[in-house]
Amino acid sequence: MAERLKNFINGRWVESRSGRTFVSLNPARKDDTVAIAPDSTMTDVDDAVKAARAAFPAWSRIPAPRRGELLFKIADLLSRRKSALGRLVTSEMGKVLPEALGDVQEAIDMAYYMAGEGRRLQGETVPSELPNKDAKSIRVPIGVFGCITPWNFPTAIPAWKLFPALIAGNTVILKPAEETPACATRMIELIEEAGIPAGVVNLVHGFGKTGEALVTHSGVDGISFTGSATTGRRVEELAAGAHKTCSTETGGKNVIIVMADADLDLAIDGAVWGAFGTTGQRCTAASRIIVQASVYDWFVARFTKAAGRLRIGDGLKSSTQMGPIVSQAQYERVLDYIAIGRKEGATLLRGGRPYSKGAGKLGWFIEPTIFTDVMPAMRIAREEIFGPVVCLFKVETLVDAIALANDTVYGLSASIYTRDVNASARAERDLDTGLVYINASTIGAEIQLPFGGTKATGSGPREAGGRGGALDLYTKWKVIYRDFSGTLQRAQIDKE
């Protein structure tokens, strides 16, 4: 029987005031309802914002190391429930179980990392130009944050937003993707179990209108959004108009460059993982592969063969290497893009069809799909598809490869396979992306460094840790001057 979910507002699990619900389906078995979730209204959002605002003063005054102790408890709970959470991620989102467990592990890692930040949260102390006066800067929380998360990492990405927001002293309303409400609910249940005070973390389920209500609410001070570029631009516009702190991460058209001197077997493995890992449903998925001409034919033949060997099916089965598309709407979107590619004149080298063998008859499965003879101006070469579809390109030189790689409105992740240290140095300098991998795929960001990209990939401070990471989103700077001279010292007055 499907689980009946509720919103979590002011420390209580409550139904939506609308009384309406929606269902979350298992994409590998679309007749299997994972959960029934409340379809929230503006009134539900308002209730959550009021709770968060009321909780903010007390929470923000708890010493950051004490807030960190609560995050350590959350990390411990996530670790102990990792297996069950991973299976839920696979059942609700579709990714294969090892990837789902990795999704949960990333949430665990973020909880531990941000818990430790409770004893850092560094500002700086600098000398004053005047005697008997000191000067320092400190980080302070911003207030109430609305966090809007996607379905492809239904445990990790909420953790990327919630835990830095909390360690910094903010209160939060989480609006998860409508495709994965059960995963978000389980995360909030663990946070509640750890002892979070009422109102500090709130959860409202729903669709785009719920997210827009959160973005536009006058009681929300900041927004963190991960999702499509179209929705991200709308979030940026609404937040800017209300002078809200805002960060968006909105995807990419990522690239792997394979040079003739590369370890080609390693490059094949990386390309298969980058293109078809998580069924291509990652913002860092490698949807473009650029290969130097002298090895292009060799690479294409072996890459196509490797893609054809992938075992497709229910991600809970240990033999499965590639799972389903998350929903009917996304399934149709990917098939539409495949049709567009063929119409534009690209050569469909393999795949391009629904996968209907065995378990494929039960869910939303599409074969690994490879296009060649792709022109840079084609839509399949420029637009984010978010499915198991990859375009192959042939170039003569590294300069050509980098120019083609940068010929996109996005700038999230890029990779180069080469044994030439000088070529790798030029690539890491000239590739216009937030992430660059050398002799590794476009997938594999670690939580202790900032995550994000350039151009239309998003705006605002980056996600995750390190300098320039999430704490720059969830804190604002306060500068403090203390004069203990006992006299009026006039700064910025010329002393000739």
C-alpha cells in the first residue's frame, strides 16, 4: 500500500489545507504507487514561512558549534538508515542501487562537513588604522530560506541546501520535486528525530505553483534553487524583483574531449559512465563527446559496442546498469529530442527507441542513444536533454576541441582525456566551465569544493563546501569596529 505523506510545518506533520493530493510512481514499474503526497497551497506555504520566521531568532542565537552537534546526529542517523534510504531513492527516482546509495552517502558527507563548519565559519580580523581600535568581519545568518530541489538527487541535493543553511543559523522551508516526495519526507523525518526545534525546518510538497509561492513570499529572505534553466530564470527574475538573496543551479551541456594520445580504454569507460550513468539524468551528464580525428572511428566503434552491452532494468536488481527515465513527461521529452535529432539530419548510430524487453515493458525505459554527424547548431547539440542521449563530434586539434566545447550557453562540467600534461594544462585554463576533470568523466564532484558553473548554468554563490561555496549564500557579512580609546577618533580625515 502506498505511503500517505504530509507536510511538516512548525514541528508537526499536517495535511495540505487544499485536501488535494498527487501520486509518486516507481519509474521502473509505473503501475506501482510509491507515495501519495499533499498538493500544497499558498496558505500552506504561508503557514510554513510564519513558523520559520518565528523560529529564526532563537535558532540563530544558538552557538554554531551546538548547531553542528545536531548536524552530527543527523549524519549518524543517515548513516544508520543508508540502506533503506538508498532503496527508496531507487524505487522513487529509478537510479540503480549503487548510485542511489551514493546519493545518500553524499548527504551523509555533507552533514558531517557542515557540522564541522560550526567550529569555523571564519571571518577575518585586521589591523585598524587608528590606535586602540580593532576591526573584524563575521558571518551572520540571513533569515528564512526557501530551498527548491530536483528529482535526480532526491537525498543529496536537499542535504546540499539544508545543512549549510542550518549551520549558518537560518531557518528553512524545503519544496522538493513532485516526482520524489517520499525521499524528501524521509530526510525530514530523520532531521526531526535528531531533535530539530519546531519551525527551524519545514517541508511543503507540491508543484511549480508551490515553489513560486515560496519564491514570492515576503517572509522569505533567500532562495536556493536547482532545476531547469527555464524555471531557474523565472526564479532569478522573481527573486531579483524582491531583492532576495538567490542562487540557481540550472544544468549543462557537458563535454568529454578525447585526444589521440589518451588511454582510450579509460576514455571509453568514462564516456559510457558520463553519458549513461543515472540514465543521463544528471546536470553533469556528458551529452557531447569530442574525439580527435585520428582515433575517431576506433572510438565510435568501441563506444557504441560498450553502450549496447549495458544491462537495462529495475535499479533494485544487482545486474542492472542503467535504470528508467523518471516520469512519463520526461520519457516523452527525451523521445521528442531523439526525433528532433533525426529530423535535423544527425545520424542515429544506435538506440533511439523505447526499451521494451523484460522489465522494460513495465516502466519508462529508453535505449542508450548515440548520434553522429551532428552539427554544432543542431538543437540536440545545444539543448539539455536530460536522458541517455549523446552526440559525437570529430575535430583535428585541441584548439578546435576547446572551441567546440565552449560553444554552448552552459558551462557546468568538462573533461579531457590525454597523456599530454601541456594539453591538460591548456584545457583546464581555457575550458569555460565551473568543473574540469582530467582523465576522468564529467561526473564526480566532491562536497568539500564549490559546485556550480558559468554562463546559463546558474547564478549566485555555488553549492557545497570550500571557499566560494554554500556558506557564501547562507550568510551575510557584518563588519565590526570597536574603539576602546575613550576619545573621538575621526576616521577618513586627512592628517597632514
